[in-house]
Amino acid sequence: MYKLENVLRPYAWGSTTAIAGLLGRPASGGPEAELWIGAHPGSPSTALDDGAGGSAEGDGSRPGLDALIAGDPEHYLGGESVAEFGPRLPFLLKVLAAETPLSLQVHPTLDQARAGFAREEAAGVERGAATRNYKDDNHKPEMIFALTRFEALCGFRPAAQSRAVFLHLADCFGLAGLELPPLIPRLLDDLAQPDEPDALRSAFERLIAGGEAVAQATASVTAALVSGAPVGSHAAELSTVVSLNEEYPGDPGVLISLLLNRISLAPGEAVYLPAGNVHAYLHGLGIEVMASSDNVLRGGLTPKFVDVPELLKTIAFEAVGVPRLGAETTMLGQELFRPPFREFQLQRVELRPGAEPVPLAQAGAAVIVVVSGAVLLDSPKGDLQLERGASAFLPAAEAPVNVHAVAGATGPAVAFAVTTGTGA
């Protein structure tokens, strides 16, 4: 077992205090958006020691976790994982803290990622180029577990529901004696189409490619809302329009938000996001898990590059319910979150002082991070104690691992572990 040193991504939307407060360390003074725990080559964790006081390489050197795994994939990942996913850790764990909204985005399917990556490689597009869509050849299904109240946009809702919001906006303009932006009636026509995928696609395309007409309509709508237009039963959606426009004035993502499910997760709740699901995290602290990829197609709420044709190829234009993910508790006391993906599953471990140990539901390799108290990891090859804020990589060859409460602890310990999943 190897303690890890992880990379903090300081994106501008990150909180300056949330991750530091969770992990019990001083804040850096700047935005702290994502803590990456894993072996993605973009920001691999560093393997510090093997739990017995020796360095990861035995000679004092400290390799990246990706390099460590590459030295003996079968040992570190297990034969089944290597056969299915290749010689790389198939998942990535992040602690995510959104102070302001992230970009509206979608992730490609595995086939789309492979084709897009190969196409851009063949065209000689630099991997760090602002116009690059595909950073790697993997898909990026993901899930988010809320540690605080967590606000998000997640997938298309039924066209009729979105049409009802735009009808309400039209009524507000009429009651106030204001001129209705021409874009609104056109969106109402789009959303009235009998074929729902066509309705959603038409409305989305009109907004994403609408240019100045969309900017003007967004300004008019937000001005009407700020001036006191009644929001009725649409308070959450319409207040989101106002707040998004404050961050990204005139951006097409502001009105696109009205096509999407507006969700609020309580601490302990989770959702999963398959390929093609248009989404945006708005605010909150959470544990995010995904297939090991950094492929993102953006669709608004960002100053970054938006490739509209490629974006439209990746979106699944279908109404979906909010893909909530409940916990499963096994006979061994394991609290598991199992999305329908093979690359990962999440286990939450809570141990009160004196509690019986909980086995990790480990399939292949695992990573673990402690967010409260301290735990002792016990494997056939040794023990490793982790304090609050610490994390570790657990090779497949060291399974099974049990998680113990630390003797003498005065409060509960909470940790999150990720391993290969069992989903379809």
C-alpha cells in the first residue's frame, strides 16, 4: 500500500476554503477546484512510500502513480483489469469544490473518444491547444457524491416542461407590457414538435448557435426577472438564469439551462452521468469519480473553446429523469454506490470508535481518501494508518484490505474508496 501526494487543480471556479477545510489543512490562498487522486497522466498522484517506511522504488525515488503501475500492471491492477481496460488505472477520484458554475458540458462515448482522439492526433493538433477536443482516447462516465448541498444542471427534462417555463416567461412580458424577444416564440415552436428528440435538438441548436439574438433575449429575460417578474412555480430555474447571467452575460448556456433538470443534492446523495448527458455543476463540495479521462466537450458558461458541430455529435437528445444513485449496503456492512459503468464504484466507510472493521469491496486496484478522523488499513502484506486528508493506493496484489477504527479515537472516521465497478 502506498501513501499518495496528489495534485490540486486551481481552476478559477474553485472554492478558496472548501477542500482545505474538508481535509484539515491550511488553505493555499487561491482557488482550489479539484484534487486529483489517481494515475491520469495529466496530473498523476505521487507514490510516497509502501506503508512499511520504504520508498516506492526502494531507492529513495518517488514515481508518479502512472509510472509505478506501468512497471508491473498485473501486480498493481490485477489480470482482469488489465485484460478489460489495459495497463492503466481505469478510474480517477477527485475532491471537487465549485464556488461558481462550471462550464456546460458533455462527455463522449468510448467510440467517439477513440475516433476523435485519433483524428486530432493525425491532424497534428497539439494536445495542449485551446481548440483541442480530445485529450485522450477514453470516455468519461462519472458520478458525484454530495458532501454539502450540491447544485447542478443534469440532463434534458421533457420538452413540455421546458416549454411551460418559456410560456411563463412570455406571459411575464405580456403582463409587464414589455416587448417579447422574437427568440421566445421560436423556442416555443421548437419545443412543441411531437417528436421529443427533434424538439430538444431544435431548441438546443437555436440557442447554441443563435449569436446576438440569444444574447439580446438573455438580457431581456434577466432584466424582466430582476425587475420583479413573477417566477411562480419556476423559482429555481429562473433564479438560476439570473445567477448564470451574472457570471456569463449573454452566454447561450444561460437559457439552455431551462432545457435541463435543475437539481439540488443533499449531503449524502449522489447522481451519475453517462456519455451524452449535458450537465453543469453550479455550487458545492463533493466526491467525484469517473473513468480516467479528461475529455470534455463544452457547450457554454465558459470563455473556452466551444466546438458546436462536435458538441452536437456527442449529445444524447433525449429527456431523462435525474439519474440518482442510492447506496447499497452489503451483508459485510459495506456502503456502496454502483453506477452502471464497469470502470468504477464508490464505497463510503464510516467507523465509530471501537467499531468492527469494514472490508473494502476491492476488485483490482483501489484508492482511498480520509475526510474525517483516521483509519488503519490492514492487508495480508502490511498495515497503513491514514489521518484526515491522507490518501493511499492499494494494489490488487494486496487485497483483501480491511478498514479499522484507530485505537483511542474519540470521534468517527469517514473515508471514501474507489475500485473497479460491477456495472454493465
